[in-house]
Amino acid sequence: LDDFNSQEIANTVWAYAKVGHSSPILFDAISHKAMEKLDDFNSQNIANTVWAYAKAGHSSPKLFKAISHKAIKKLDNFNSQEIGNTVWAFAKVGHHSPELFDAISHKAMKILYTFNSQGIANTVWAYAKAGHSSPEL
């Protein structure tokens, strides 16, 4: 894992989650490595990583907290799918991040016309599941 770049880290956990292969030891190790390299993560790497952890049902509160702060800083680069997948993942694992949800609601309103029906459904579900009110959405 030391030689993995941010995309390789994200792709690895995404692939394991996609095929439904549980590997808690790998997910724990990747969590630590991802936090070390989080500055290099782009919006797709962030969205794919949190999606993978949520899909795999693998809790990593420290990683989600670190990603929350990083995602807010990089939110201008997120597209509608990345927004939907990110908030879905945070809600799915039960990681509350009001600052991230507030920032995403502002961003989502600016690009609402780019959301497809699945993206809207994921986003609305996530806000409801998280119990996070966003009147503007």
C-alpha cells in the first residue's frame, strides 16, 4: 500500500466493495494509508472511497471525519454523482457531518440541473436518513 497513489487506493476498496468481498484487515490498512494521502485525493477518489466503505459496511470514523473536512475544501470539483454518492455513504454508515451536508446542499443547488433521478434520490434519501434539514434542497 505504500506505493499506492490516491486513485489506486480508491479503486482497490471500490473493487472489493463492488464484488461484495469482505476484507476488514485490508479496509483498516487502507483507511490509515488514505488518511496519509488524502491531500492527493480528487473528488472522484473521495466519493468512491466513502461509497466503498459504506457498501462494504466497514466503519472507519477517523477516515470519514478526515474525508469530511477534505471534501468541503474540494467541493467545487464535485459533480452531481460524486455529491450523491458521498452523502449516501455518510448517511449509510451513520457518520454525521453537518458541515459537509450544509456545504453540499449549497453546491447541489448550484448544479441541480445536472442531477439524474438516481442522484436526486440518493441525495434526498441521505439527508432524510441523516436527519439533516436542508430547506433549500
